[in-house]
Amino acid sequence: MHRGRQVTVALRTREQRGRRGLATVALVLASLLPITGRAQTVPAGRVVTDSLWSYALGTYKHAVVYLPPSYDQSSARYPVTYYLHGFSGDETNWVKAGHLATSMDTLVARGMREMIVVMPDGDDAWWMTSEMLPDMAGCLRTVPKYAGDPSTFCVPWPHYDDYVNYDVVRWVDAKFRTKADRAHRGIAGLSMGGYGAFLLALEFPETFSAAASHSGVLWPLEWAPEGVLNRPAGTPDSTWTRIWGNAVGKSMRSVFGKDTIAWYARDPVHLVDRARARGAVLPALKADIGNGDPFLAGNRAFRDALKARGVPLTFDEFPGVHDWNFWRMHARESLAWLAAAIATP
């Protein structure tokens, strides 16, 4: 469908330029070819489900882990990328709905370097530390049907950014054979998870060297209370009303809170500014969005803000809306892009 489209890859450091560019373009273009099923000649990776204790949340959480085809036949260590789910999702989404394991197997068979992919459970918490104190009793009474076990959905300490950066990353590095350093660690996500991927990579640039967003909420100030309102040009009123009034809007209010400072502190553009101010090495960033997506204007505003700051961003718009058809197709591109960024020898 997109064969022949020119792919521009914005690499962050001088070392990355020239060394990874051609390989990245080739792999991304290859990933756009149709995947018709897993052929017998394609070696298969292994998907495991496990649980870990989170000190940041005060409960056990589940994670799904994709181990590449050669993992069980070698003693090698592997780079790791983390894929975050969206609102009302869970740790199984990327494999069950996104067919990520099949995509990984096919890309590896086509020459992409192998990676471990970790998919943690993040509830509806926007992958951040909540500004609101948890109402455990109220949460347990009103757990949505899709949430599963109330004892893991309703957490006593909602520090989801620390949960990923410390608990999940340390658990993965201790349990699996990883290359446990920043250069070999990336993160990606869709929708709420796209926001979470950029939030975590910019909040903890010493942990993640690359981040990718699919249909991410990259301009959260668009949905903030009056007083923080900063809507990007082109945002239709109908979208504002629909998203702010439904479960997603209520979820954002409950996590981001009513404090204007808290909203600004968690805005990805402000996170870029703060990381640069303290001299941090910024992660490489990639974002894509469908041209029928309700977050399109916010993604364009984020793109323009980074361009004005001279911060590299690989950005693409494609035909599509906010659904799994879009994310299944373009996850192949983010996987190939992340592999080129972190899967170095």
C-alpha cells in the first residue's frame, strides 16, 4: 500500500548518522511488504507470560515477553524494547491484537537484528505517577470489566513511571539475558502507551535511548482543564467534546489532576525542554499517526514544537484511524526502526 514512499529517518547522534541510516530504511521498507502468515521456513520466537512484584505500585503485575528465535539455542545477550498498551488495554494486546510476535519473526527472517520485546501491564494510569491519591475502596467497587483482577488494577501507590523504569527494567535484566544498558534499550507504545513511551524516555533518558509512538497523545494540554487550555490548530470541537467527556477524558483528569503545574510538568514538549536544560542526551524519537485520528492535530503540534527547537523527530502521517488495523501495520516500522537504533553488536 505504501510501497515506494520515501522514508526519512532522523537519527539523533553523530555516531548514528551514516552507520544505521541505510540499514534502517531498508528494514522499514521491507516491513511494509504484506505479511500473509508464518511460513514454515521462518524460525519462531517464544512468548512467555510472567509476573513481578512492583515496589512502586505495591502489588504484583503481569508482563508478556517475546524471546527471539535464537534465544533458547544460544548464550548471547539481547537488546530490549518495551511496548506499552493503550487505554483499556493490557499486557496481552500487542501479541493478541497486534500480532507482534509474528511481525518480529518475519522481520528477523528478513534480516533484522533480534531483540527481546517486553509488554507490561499499565492499567489505565497513563504510565505516570498520579497527581490524585488513590481511592482503593472506590476503585474496587467500580473496576471496569476489561480490567481483570481488581487486586492488580487498583494499586495503593500509583507510581507507574517508576514501576516501568525501575521495577520492570530491573526484573527483565535480572531474569533474561539482556544487554542491560541505555544504548540497547528502547520503548514504544500506542495511544496512551505512545504518550507513555515518550514520557518515560524523556523523563529517564539515562534508561532509554530511543522511543516510538503510534497515535500517541503527544499534546496532552489539549485535554487539560480551563486555565491550561492550549489547543493546537485544527482540533475540531467535536473531538474535544467526545474525548474530554468520555472514559478517556475522565481517566486523564483522575491521573493528571487539576493542578496546572502538574499538566505542564507531564507535557512531552516541556519534558524535552527540561531534559535539554539539565544536559541530558535526548533519546531518538519517532511518531506516526493516521490522517483520520482524533489526535492528529496534537501530533502535528508536537512535531512543529520539536522542529522549532531543532530536536530531531522521525514523523509520518498515513491513511488510517485510531484502531488495530493501523497499529498492526505500522508496528513493523517501529520495530525495524528501534532495532536499527538499539540492536547494535
